[in-house]
Amino acid sequence: MVNRHLPSFLLLVSLAAAHAIPAPVPEHAQKAPNAWNSGSPSSPHTQQQLLRPRFSCDFPAPGLLAEDCDYMSAIGMKGQGVNNQTNNGRIWTGTDGPNLFTFVNAAQPGDDDRSVILIVWYMAPTDGYQASFMNARVPDISYSLPKRGDAITISMANGVAGGWSALYNHKTKLSAYGQINNTFGEFSTGDYATIDISRLVNMAGDAMTVEVPGGCVSDMTRCVYVCNSPAVNSCGDAGTYDLLKCDGFNAVQHKDPSSGEPTGGCQGWSFGGQIKVFLS
Ligand SMILES: *[C@@H]1O[C@H](CO)[C@@H](O)[C@H](O)[C@H]1NC(C)=O
Ligand SMILES: *[C@@H]1O[C@H](CO)[C@@H](O)[C@H](O)[C@H]1NC(C)=O
């Protein structure tokens, strides 16, 4: 299970799995913000959130408060989460899956009403980076955690890749390209399951901590993707980012052999594991 004890031919397989985890700001999105949305005018200054008609919140998904649904609609998201409550072979709310991710509203003591809307998206093998553009994609999960201490456990099937972020206090918006303008988590389940935090969309985003069974932690300073330049808030082009301090137990850090880009994260939970994510 522990990657660094594997023979090198297996390590190569693990590289293939780990480098599927995206850098969240792809080059083409930086240069062509409307590429995802062929119905929009192509001016780079167009604010898609103003153009997109709001989606209906007459029937909020199970677990999503109506006011949170309204907020998602107002900032230009494409839709509310599916929030499937039964095993759909992918990502669902429930505790019967092989991989369980428990997300906790970990606001500071005294900040009891700091609301969180958890957003989880699925990345199909053919998707690439598109999956995280919430102006163009409906998330698998959007779940309200309105009070400090609120938590939800999400099941993930094996062989699934995806990511998450969160909207805080009805303040977090989409970036100019349509991603959530905050800290991201990224994961792939199954063989060589890997999880990490990425700050590439917004280096000034809210803090998250991911705890993997057996001991690896990904947070704002460990097993985390960051922009190399202290002068930028967002990055993603080749050579502009790095993976920091991902070298402890169950932690994996490599250069992708084809691109030379950093890759890796917390492993040790292949084909099943209980992950804790604190949204602080
Ligand atoms: C939930 O998943 C089940 C099983 O795959 C499927 O039949 C159902 O249509 C899904 N529900 C929604 C709302 O997507
Ligand atoms: C994203 O958030 C950062 C601060 O966290 C802010 O400086 C930046 O302007 C925001 N970007 C957009 C497009 O709102």
C-alpha cells in the first residue's frame, strides 16, 4: 500500500495515476476564458456570471439549503449539485462506499455561524480540467454546512477522480474563468489513490486540512500545490507551480516523467479509506 516500498515498475504505474490530478488553471483557460461556454460572446472581458441565466432553486437538492442554492445561482454556477443519496457508482451522499470523505465545517471557535457550502465535482477520464469549471459543469455534490461543527460524509467509488472546494459566508465567487475562487482539494480513488490540496486558483484562499488514514496530512503548507512566484495569486502553466513538503509517511512527490511537472500527494488509501477534510 505504501508507495515508496513498492518496486520501481509499480512506481511508474503510480506516477500515471498521480499525474492525472490537474493543475487547476489550464493554459487555454487563462487565454480563452469563454472557451467552455460556446453560447457566450468571446470578449475576454465578458463576465459570464452576469450573462448566465439563474437556475431554479424551487427544489433544492437534498442537503442544500434554499438560500445556499440561490447564492450558487447568483454567482453564475451552472446548476446545483446532483446530491445522489444512493450508490451511483461515482460520488454520492452516504456511508456505504469504499472511500468515505468526511467534510467538517471547522470554523474557529466563536465563529459559529460561518457558513460553508461544500462543492464536489467529478472528473471523467476524458474531462481534463473542464470538470472544475462550475460555470460550465454541474457538480456532483453541493451541500450546506451552515454552522461550525456541521459535517457530511460523502462516498466515492473506486476509480473516480474529482475535486472539491467551498463557498464561505456567501462571499466566495467564481474566478474570471469560472472556477471557484478558493482553495481546492483533488483526489483519485482506486489503485494508487491520491489526495492533495491545491492553491493554484487562489493562493489567498481559505484553509483546509486533509487527513489520510495512516498519517499523511495535506494542508496549506504540506503536500500542497502552490505558485512559485510570490507576486501572483493564481497560476497553472508549466513551470509556474510546485508541490511542497510531500515527503513523509504515505506522501509521494515526483516529477512527471513526460511533462517534468511536480506530481504527487497523500497515498496509503488505495481501494478504500476514510479521509477527513477540515474546512477552516
Ligand atoms: C442516483 O443514482 C441511481 C443509481 O445509479 C440512479 O438510478 C438515479 O437516477 C440517480 N439519481 C439522480 C438524481 O441522479
Ligand atoms: C479571488 O480572491 C482573491 C482573494 O482571495 C481576490 O484577490 C481576487 O480578486 C478574487 N478573484 C476574483 C475573480 O474575484
